[in-house]
Amino acid sequence: MGHALIVEEDADTARTMAKLVADEGFSAATARTLDEARRQMALQQPDVVLLDLRLPDGSGMSLLDDAELIGNSEVVLMTEHASLETSIQALRAGAADYLIKPVSPRQLQGILSRVMKPSVLQDEVRSLHDDLQRRSRFGLLVGTSAPMVQVYEQIARVAGTSVTVFVTGESGTGKELVARTVHDLSRRRAKPFLAVNCGAISPQLIESEIFGHEKGSFTGAERQHPGFFERAHGGTLFLDEITEMPLDLQVKLLRVLETGTFLRVGSTTPIETDVRVVAASNRDPAEAVAQGRFRDDLWYRLNVFPLELPPLRERLDDLPLLVERFLQEIGEREGAAKRITPAALQRLAQYRWPGNVRELRNVLQRAWVMTTGPEIGEQWLPRAPAPASAPDPGGPVLQIAVGTPLATAERQLILATLEHFGQHRQRTAAALGVSLATLSKRLKAYGA
């Protein structure tokens, strides 16, 4: 049985929370001031400290400054407002999570179900760093280059907290793998990890998919449908291509992040949700805000912990490791091992990889299929430089006048690039650094 310390000035609130904590199988002690909390912690080290930010003798944050006193206790801040500042405070101070007052029993149950001593998470991070030295892997990610080691350090720092993470990087760099690694290192690992591509779902269906709907709420709604927020309760929800989400839905997402509640389509009954959001985009969110496609208040709410992934061309030191890993996976699936020749590996290193790690995996899959012997040579590999990654001096030049609206310039660039690649959409998407779904959506809007 775990032990909880509730640091709360209001005696009635403290008693109510103590009962809720006891109902979850924890013993509970209460303290109304910082001094009393310190005495309680000296007498018995709690597994979890539920700490109010405002106390008669100072800010609850000051308690977090005493690392020796906190020891191996998990700290959860309690605040009246779930703001960006609260998230940043919690992260910087080392708190594992925070609760919005008045505390919801369901939210408290979720917190207590995830109580895990900080030392356990630290041991797991150390184990992953050891694995990096032995096998050149960090969780689901492969590579030992300096840019990737920096990514690993950020993941290790943020995974044990509750703050939202915003992952940016070109298409194919591994943003979902980062989100999964964050989830696997978090206190939520025993709960679901769900991923949704906001650019791949029809605007008419995306609200129903994310928030769910009631039976009869629209034509074809023959039964009640739980959405991603409902199904991911207690776990992590990965929202990929978040800048492609319709603006009206962005407002509703912001409300969920601020209140912890949402409405199914066709319902007036709020549903509480306890979900950690990891968002991602392959385009610059600031640019999407400037173009009016992404709400600035939602960006600020999601961008608590920004994490940028490097493109493959900036981490070519990892290329041999990635090639070895992908060929091993293909061989295990197909039941036959094949290796790559040094000349072929050199050819891969000269390519610019507009589609990044995803493109590398696809290239190796094709080469594996086309190669009859045990060695993969240069025959079925792309040539450098990649036509989609560098301008062709002999190709067409697009001139755009200064002062052209961004939307107009983007339309001209997309259509010109599509024409240059002979209406080949996949190559066009790779050249522009966007997903195929995003390109298709733009072309549909243009009537092309």
C-alpha cells in the first residue's frame, strides 16, 4: 500500500481528498502549511505528494527545491487553472503531473494509478543509454549521431512528466517513433497509445473520430462511437499533422486541453478525459499560424516542450546502422538474409533523402525484392543528387513577384512542381517536403 501526503490549506478539501486517496488503497496524511509538510515528510517519506501551489507560508513550488527532502517521492501540483505557465512550472520544478482544482475523483484516480518512484524511471533511462552504447538504439529509435543523441536527451527529460510535446521535422523523420518512445518511458505506458493523422481523415469525419458521436447524431450514426480521446483515457494520444486540423476543431481541442473534458458529437454531457497529448507537424507551425491555418493559442498550448527531429541528410553517420537494421527486419520477415555492398552503401550516402528514413526503408525493401543474390548492389538504388532535393539548372524556374500572397505563391509552387514531375504526386510531395495526404488535400482544394 502506498502513502500519500496532501498539502492543502483548506481543511475540508484536504479531508475530502484524503478519503478519495484512501479509496484507492493509499494511506493518507495531510498538511496545511509548508512547515507542517516538511515535518510530515521527515517522519514518513510519501510515495506521492499532492501539493497545492498556494499555501499560507509560501508557494508550494519552494518545497520542490529541497531535493533531499523530496527524495524518491512523486510530486503532483494542484492548481486552480491549467495554464501553459503551470505546465512549464511543473516541468522545470520536477513535478510528475498536476491536478486542476476542484480535484476530479476520476483525474485523481488516474494520477494514483500511475504512481511510480522517480528512481524507477531514472533506472529505465539509464538502461536505454546503456542499450544505446551496446546496440546503437534508444527505445524505438536507431542512431548514435550527435543530432540524435540530443533528441534522446530531450526524450529522457520530458517522458517522465505530464507536459505536452510538440515534435517537428520533415516527413519521414520518425515523429511517431518519438511519440511512442515518450509514451513507453512515461508513467502512462500501461495505458493505450493511439495515433491519429489529422491530415488523412476527411474534415467531415475528423470530429467524430477524435471526440466520438452518439447514436443518431448524424446520418449513418447507427450506434454510439467512442473517439480517440475516450479510448486513449489514461494513456497518450499522438496527433500527427496537427496543423492540418480544421480550425473549428482546433477550438474544441484547445478546450479539451484546458478543461480536461469534451463532448461527443450529438451530446450535451461532458466527458472527463485523462490523456497526454503529443502533437507533430512536418511544416513550420509558426508559418501555419501566419497563414491563418493554425490557431496561435492552440500552438502555445501544445508547444510546451518543442522537440525537432533532424532530416536524414543531417545524420548520415547513422546511415549504416539504419541500413543494417532495416535489412535485418526485412530478412526476418521474408526468411532470407541479404547484405549491402560497400559501393551500394556509398551510393546511399550520396543521396539527399527528401523522404528521409521512411524513404530509406522503402528503397531497401524494393532493392531486397529486386536482388536475386545475397548482396544488394547499386543497380536498384537511387542516384545522387536526388531530383527532388536540388534545383535542376536545366529545368524550369518559377518566378513569383514580391508581395504575392503566401496562399497564391504556395499554389503556384505546388502546381509547377507537380507539372515538373509529370503529375507524379509521390515525387512532388517528397520534393516539397510534405506528406502525400497533405499534397492531395491541397490539389483537391485547387481543383487539380
